[in-house]
Amino acid sequence: MITLAIETSCDETSAAVLDNEKVLSNIISSQLFHTKYGGVVPEVASREHLKKITEITQEALDKAEIKLNDIGLVCATSEPGLIGALLVGLNFAKSLAMSVDKPFIPVNHIQAHLYSNFLCGQKQEFPFIGLIISGGHTLLILVEGLFKHKILGRTIDDAAGEAFDKVAKLLGLGYPGGRMIDEYSVTGNKDYHKFPVARLKENEFDFSFSGIKTSVLYFLKKIDFEKIKDEKLIKDISASFQNAMVKTLFDKTVEAAEKYNVKIISVSGGVSANSAIREKFLTLKENGFKVYFPAIEYSTDNAAMIGLTGYYKYNSSEDKEYFKMDSLMKNAEPKLDYENF
Ligand code: KG4
Ligand code: ZN
């Protein structure tokens, strides 16, 4: 089965072609110009997707050496994301599915992050604990089977990537700053300062990252950061902040694994590219855990994970008629939340 997938939920325009579960091509065009605004500007993002979508899709087909008529399934991200950005990919993909008269599968972007490790060696063994850490979402999930998810915890305020980006901005490292914090931390002192991490009473597996960001802000004010800032100080603060992030993500995931007696952990989403997070989680292998991280190409937003998840969704569905275009005209609108996750 040849699957064509499109992803346009935020600031990456991406198209991928898969042959069953094997990726034949995965083209990603990142909208780097948002850097100068310090964040993604939704209207500008939609317009850029519109400009790029045809050429990126063509490139994905060419690289995979696949013709339109070879396609068996078309998938696109339908939720969650920026509404205008979603609409571009969704309508483009629906029209394409209609033109080749093939099923169209709307895909939840967070589910796609969750399954991205199946592109990278993870086997379909259940249950596993999924930790999804991206720019917009932070979720801890017990996965009991394909599309059998129990959300154990989620962030009650900022997402993990958002915390990285906001702290990077405070340190003058630009946007998106997660990767910069990672790089600066390599030679920084993680014990330079202890930033507090909130413990939540209501649900032990929920996260809160707005406090840590505020404590970095107060600390910078206290030491008069703007006057004394130098490379060494930025590195030490980056490493200390990152250390606190690693600790909270790691501790909660391990607690969840212990509570539910699960020995497989899968970390995904843009922040899973972080080298300190990888290093810490991979130590669990010494304690008999299987630990999975996506290749960098599949950790940040990409269409390959959308294609794989759409392919699973179609295969595991008992009502394949549902994915025919006439019934989908009513059902595949973009959605903003992930309540039906
Ligand atoms: O999954 P993603 O590409 O987009 C969303 O679905 O939100 O995640 C983007 C996030 C950004 O916040 C970015 O700063 C963060 O991933 N990120 C990192 C690293 N690389 C990307 N955060 C920490 N360390 C990294 N190496
Ligand atoms: Zn994402």
C-alpha cells in the first residue's frame, strides 16, 4: 500500500510517501523566517504553506519514484494545530484523494508523534508508556494497543517545548530556542543553580512548566543578567534549567512506568531531540527497560509520522467506507483540541 501524507499544522510544510510502513521520502520545509518575530505568526504560516505545498508534494513523489496513480491512501493532519495552516494541508490532501479516487485519512498530530518511534525500530509491543514533548503539547500516555490510549497526565500550562523556547528567549538565544539551550548546555554547569519544579497535588502525572520559566526570569533579574551576561553564564543557566526539565520529565515517566508495571518507554515530539533527555532516559536500559527515541528527522514535525499513523488507522478500522470522500466531506474538518485523542 502506497501512502501519501501531508503535514501543515504549524510552521513545517511536509510531504511523505510510504510503502506500507517503510518511508520512501519525507520532505520537510521549515519556515525559518518566523525567527524574526520571536514566534510563529499564524496568517504568515498559512500563506507560506499555500506557496510550498504543491512543490513539496511533487518533490516527495519524485524522490519516492511514485506516480499519482500508484497512491492507495492519502493522509493529512486534521488536528490539533493552527486553523489556517491545517486548512491548507487538509484541503490540498482531500482534493488530491478525490482526484485519484482513493480513501482520505484525517490524522491526529499528537497520535502521529506517539507512533513516530514505529518508524525507528520500536516494535508493536504493548503496553508502553508514551511521553510526548513538543512545542505545543506535553502528554504522558499509557498505550495499551494501537489507538488504545489512556492519558495519564498532561501539562496544565506551558508545553515542555514552550518552556525551552521562552527560557531561550530570556537568555537571548532566539526562536525556537530548544536546540540552542541543548547546545549551550553541553559545556555548561548543570549544578550552577537549582531551578524549582512544581509538584502537582491533583494529578501526580500532570506537568507544570510556567513556574520554572518564571523562576528563571526572577533569577536573571536578581543577578542583573543584562549587565553581566557572558557565554559562560548563559551556558550555566541553560544547563541548570535543562537539568530541571530533564528531572521532572524523567521522574514522572518512571513513576508512571512503575505504577502501571510497564517496561517499554517511547519518547517523542520536538523536545525528544534533546541530548540530555536522551542520555538520561537511555540509562533505563540498564534496568531492563526498552527505551525508544525517534531519529531527529522524525522528532520534529514531519509527514512520515502522519502517513504511518494514517496507514495504521485505515488498517485497524472496521468501517473502511468511512474514509471514502463522500462520507468524509462531513467529518474531516480541522479541529483545534485533542479531546478525542
Ligand atoms: O514537535 P515539534 O516540531 O512541533 C510541535 O508539534 O509543537 O516541536 C517543536 C519544539 C520547539 O519548542 C523546539 O524548541 C523544541 O521542539 N526542540 C528542542 C530541541 N529541538 C527542538 N527542545 C529541546 N532540545 C532540543 N534539542
Ligand atoms: Zn508536532
